[in-house]
Amino acid sequence: MDSLPIYDTLANSINDNTLTLLDKKNLITDIQENKKTHELVFAIIKYYQIKNSNNGCGMPYSCKYLKTKDGYKFDIDMLPVKLVKMLIQFFLIHNRSKQNN
């Protein structure tokens, strides 16, 4: 994976590392309510791991694949703060684009 254009946009939009419990809860809600974004969310998480870790192999950040849900489960507290902020920004952009359509 050489490039993920949305990644650079999201990474460049983060200017602080503060994260509240409400931020986390809202992100979890956004992920649960937007199932069509799950593959892209996983790609952003995996790409972040590749760009920022010595270990780009395997499942990122101790996630688990759930056959019953046909998707991945992450513990939000295991993700780096910058990555969580990037995902929050992703959903701000995504939700704005849904409102405009």
C-alpha cells in the first residue's frame, strides 16, 4: 500500500492530542451507524500502523476478526490518540457529505 490519499488529509488536519470520553463515545456511535465505511476505517487504521510502527504485519492494534459480525473489533483505548482523532475527523467529513446529498 503505497498511498492512501484520505490518510494525508486526515493526518494534516490534526492539531492537538486532546481526547475526551465524549469524543470516544461519538466515534463508536459513528462507526456503528455507518457500516458502509467499515472497510475504509480499517484501511485507515492499518495504514496508520504501517506508517507509524515497526510492526506492519498482522492485525493492527490487537484487533480481532469476528465471523459472527463479519468485521473487526477494536478496543478504542488500544488505538493511538492521533489515530482516534483522525477517525473522528473522517466521520466529520463523512457526515457532512451525507448531509449535502
